[in-house]
Amino acid sequence: MTTQVRTLHASEWDGWYGKLERAFGGVPESPEERGLFRDLTEIDRSIGVWDGAEVVGTAGAFSFQVSVPGGALLPAAGVTMVSVQATHRRRGLLTEMMRQQLDDVRSREEPLAVLTASEPAIYGRFGYGTATYQAQLRVETERVTLTLPDGTDGVRLRVVPPAEAVADCERVYAQLVAGRPGMLARQPGWERLPLLDPPGDREGAGELLCVLAEVAGEVRGYARYAVKPEWGSSGPDGTVRLRDLEALDPVVRAALWRYLLSVDLTSTLVSYNRPVDDPLLHMVSDIRRCGVQVREGLFLRPVEVGAALAGRTYAAPVDVVLDVRDAFCPWNEGRWRLSGDAKGASCERTTDAPDLALSVRELGAAYLGGTRLSALAAAGRVRELRPGALAEASDAFGSDVTPWLPHGF
């Protein structure tokens, strides 16, 4: 078999994307969704594998900025649209695309690469660690009450068409990005993603709605949702399907949750992506009635270890030598001295004796502060070489706010 891996030409996008759809089950996306991702695709960051005239593999990347502990926004390649046709599996094509892609990321001086995975088992061998988790909720709204902060009744709520509220919602979102690691600064065009609402994808629900929360005339929060009406033998049994909810303060957040849990003719609220430290879990009367399930969210790999570790701050003073293994990106191999605190950090090569030994995958998992190095050590994935170094580094890498990716890509 002779195959060729190369960058996509703009005229090839439709066939290339069609093969991606085939690899994910063959059901064509709606014209709205397909059109959005056609507009968002960065052609010069999209690659394919050709077997003759046939596309048999796809991969792409978006140019993102991701929030890291300390509030900085670091450049990150958002790896996406990865597929290999079933006829060409186990021939090294994925590895070849990952190789070309990470070399390109390095040439662009992006210290991080991030992705979401349809199959989480795939990407560990390429150095990606699970950096964020997300909570899925199924709240029995008729059996749960909320403890509300003072002032909740002073919040004004307005339901508006989502397209009319984009500017207000984006203004709220932008104010929150630096405060939670893992959030993506919204690049031009991405404000359209939360508005996607093809009728064929609603599965019996109504159109997407947006509720704005205002205080003294200022929009300080929003939620986008749809209602799926259902009726049982005892009456209405509808479901609120929450797409996203963001708020700038606890009072506004409480007002939005109270509204959503009180929508007429519904008994359930479902959300598939909330932070695992969502304040709602401390407002409800019975967490058992919230059906909480946790799954992985964002996978992250440092592409340039030194720049990545120096680009964030640390919750406690740290001075450790890390012995890093990275067979796929060998420029990261070796010993790195990380010195930092809440004000900043440096990370330089060193010949000093190592304090901790780990692979770049463990660094990716711990990088945003959502996974403790001590937990990885307990699983045998990090080795302590100097007594006390593990506790020091584990505390330093932590984040007071749990990292979270609000939406996929």
C-alpha cells in the first residue's frame, strides 16, 4: 500500500469531511453544523491520508488559547476531526498523522495540544493525559429544593431568542475564562457553536431558548436550554435540556438554577457537561436526586515542557527536578528544574539529580490542577525519588477551582 499524508486543499474539504462523517457512523451532519465547521476549519492545519485518489484518514487542529492556573491564556492546538477508515486500520496511519501534527504544533511555538476523545484509550500513547472532568446531571426537579442566597429575588430574568443575546452571553463568558483553567477563549466564529439548533437534532424537544439574568440593567448571567414535553399517566413529565449556564456571581447563578428547575410541565433537568465542583451540588436539598455521573473532558499534552510549565503559576512554592519521559516528542526527554509560586515560574533543563520521574502524559493530566500528582503516584504512574518532593509538587500543581472544558470542538 502506498499512501500520502499531506495538508488539505480548500477544494478537497467536502470529500475530506464526508470521510470523517463516514468514520463516525455515516450519518450526515445537518447543513447548519456542516456549514459551521466548514467555516471554522483551518485549512493549513488540516491533513489527510490519501490512498490514490481516496481519502482514508483525516486530522485537523484549531488555533486556541486555553486558560491555565494563574489566569494566563496559553496558545494551544485544538486537535480535532481525527479519523482512519476501517479499511486502513492498524497500518500506522494515525501515528503518522499525529507525528506530522505535533511537529507542526511545535513549529508554531504552541506549548500545548488539547483534544476531546470519542475513544479515550487511543491518545495516551501520544502523550495526552486526562486534564479535566465533567459532571453529567439528571435532576429530579420535583423532589429537589434549593438553598438560595439573599438577593435572588432581585434578579430580573428575560427569555429571548438565542441569536439576539449573543453579544451579552459572550461578554459574560469572556469574563469567566481566566478564572477557571481549561476554558477556551472564544475565537471569532466560535460564538456560533452554542447556537446550533437544527430541527432534525432536537429529538422531540422544542427550539433552543435563552434566559438572561440582569441586575440593575446589566446582563450578569445566562442559560441556554430546550424543553422536551412528555406526558405520563399522572400528568406532565417533561425534561429541561440544559446546554450551558454561566453567571458572574452566586446570586445570579442561583436565580438561573431556580428558574430552570421550575419550568412548567417538567419534572427533570438534564445536563451533559457541568464542572465537577458546580455550586449547584451545594445548593440542592438531595444530591442523590441529581443523578451525578463523572466522565473525562479535555485531554492535554505539553508539546514544549519548559514553556508549558513556565506558563502557569503554582498554588504553593515549588522547586523540583522532573525526569520526563516522552518517546513521541523526544525534545522533551530529560531533566527539567521547575521553580515557581503564585507569582510566576521558570522551567529549565538541568543536570541535577531528579526528584520525580514521570511521563509527559502524567504532566498533561496534572497540568491544569484537576488531577493530583499524588493520585497518579498511588497508581504507579509517578515515582518519587526525593522524599517530600511528591507532596510539594502535588500541592503546587493544584487549582482552587476545578478545571473544566465548557464545550467540545
